[in-house]
Amino acid sequence: MFQGPSARIRPFVIACKGCRQNIPAPIETMPDMWIVAECPVCGAKRRYLPAEIFMGRISHEVRMQPGARPSGGEPWER
């Protein structure tokens, strides 16, 4: 059966503490200590613990930011 595209699921996502939008975490593997990330929606730069990093989807507001790259490259996502 057809499951559809899953390109919007990112390996690591964090929920911004300022605007509560899911933003991509600036990491490639799970860190051992806190990280610093800047939200592209509200501009807040905050620290996040490894327990606050999860696998999930990026919020619509983040994907619609000017200059944002398509997440999967499929023509219907642009």
C-alpha cells in the first residue's frame, strides 16, 4: 500500500522555548551535553538538553521561511 512521502521527518528536532515551533536541531548525532540553537521564526538563541531533542516534523512556519530549502526535493513540496 502507498504510504506517501516521509521527507518531512527530520532525524533531530527541538521545540523552541520561545515560540514552541519545531525547528531543526543543529546536530548530526545525539549529543552528550546541551546544545545552542537559534530559532529561525522568533530569533531566540537558547540552550537545549539532550532530553529536549527528538525525532519529528519541522513546523510549517519554519519551512515557509524565506530562503528555506525544500526538505526532500520532491516537486510537490516546493
